[in-house]
Amino acid sequence: TSSHTRIGILHNPSSKIGEDNTAVARGILAAFLTQNNSNLKSFLSKLSKEETAKSLAAGAKMTQFLIPGMDGNTFEKKYNTLGLDLIKTHQMFCQEVLKLLPGQMAVMCNGR
């Protein structure tokens, strides 16, 4: 959030939700819950790169991608304890309320 923009992310996966295929989504959620705005922006930029997702899928640890200035301990605790229920809730909201198909993307705006 800033005086000009706010961002939020809802996850709408197209496949069955599991520990092995939600590393990026859990990293995003953990960062939103534990980091300040400047670190969050830089970390999300790094996490959104395709090569990062490929590295995580190949077995890399999320902590390898932390950026200087992040509260690594707080992030890691949240990342490791974040259950899959939150992602499932996001998915249900996207499909039941927003009427999105599994995996479908959308941009929502809510002006002041």
C-alpha cells in the first residue's frame, strides 16, 4: 500500500493444491504477512520470475531467494507454518464469488 496504490493477491490455481506445487503462492502470502512494503516489492519481483519458480520446483529452498533487509526468521516461520487452507479459500472465492475458471487470471479495481 502507498498513498497512491494498494495491491492484493488472490490465488486461483488450476491444479490440485499441495505442498509441492504451492511454494510460490505460500512465499507470496508469507511475505505479505511479515514484510514491510519496500522489502515486499523487491521480494515479489524476485519471486515472480520464471527461473525462481523452476528452481523451487527443482527443490531449492525458499530462503535462498530472500533479499537483504527482509526479516528472514519471521518470514521462514510463517512460510513453514502456513497451511494450504488459505490458498483453498482463495481458490473457492475466485471460483464461487468472482466466477473465474480454475487458473483464470483477472484484475480487480476498487477505487476510493
